[in-house]
Amino acid sequence: MVPIDKNDKQDGLTGLPDKDFFFGCCRDAVLDENSLTAIHLLYIGNLKDVIMEHGLHVGEGVLKNVSNRLYGVLSSNRTFARLEGETFGVLQQDVEHVGHVLYVSRRIFETLKDPVDIMGHQINVEMNIGVAFYPDHGKTWEDVHHNAALALEKARQEGIEQFVVYEE
């Protein structure tokens, strides 16, 4: 995990880096064309339903819990941030093998398999993940992020707990 300087922006709810920090890290990561980098986009599909059924405070509790659980899973060569609402980003740099990216996604799903207990409510977190690689899926971080978003949308269409790698 990339440490956050006091001058860097943080998400007010989770304390994670925000999207500006994350996008800055993405921009820096694509400067090395000889290094494979993955952008993972994670989406909590049922967060809006949780808020409608149990209230905003429970939804915020889910976001905090998910942030804490995932923070514990991700190691030093990954940047983890809350991008907006129910979407998180993981930047995985210096990927030696695509299998390492699959491993990270499996760990994320395993970490979230147990329900979240928020104020006595047992909430199952429905996560989807979309991934794209630099330089394979774009020459700029914006292109890679866009393609990761397309992969995430496909994962969401396929159902709960789906992991999709962008394909052209």
C-alpha cells in the first residue's frame, strides 16, 4: 500500500486514498512501458439496496468494514483507494504474471465471503471486479481505467462475484 502524505487527499468516510490520489498513482505507473500494471475496479453491487433497507448509517458501516477488510489483504505493491460511492480501485504494479492478478481477485472475494455485521444487521457484500492491464489494454492510464470500467460493467451484467479481464 502506498502511504498517504498529510497533504494528499483521503476519502472522508473510509480514510483510504481518494480518486485523485489513485489516478495520480496510475499516471505514474504507466511511465514504465516495460512493467505490466493492472487496474482493478471493485463494485459493491448491493450497497444501494442495503441503504434503502437499513439506512445510510448501515451502508456507511459496510463501506468502512469492506475498506478495513480489503486493506488487510492488499500488500505493499498495490494501491487501494475509494474512487466514489460503492466503487474502489486497486493499482497492482510490477505484475510478474497474470496469475498474480487472479490471485488478488480471489483473495478479495474470499475476504468478503463472510457477512458484514453492522449494528446487528448481517449484510452479505456482493462484489464484482473488472481489470485491465497496461500496456496491453491501453497506452495511457485513462485508456486502461476506461477498459477496466468496461470489464467491470461486463462483470456486473454476468451476476454476483464475477471477475472479468478486459478483452478487445
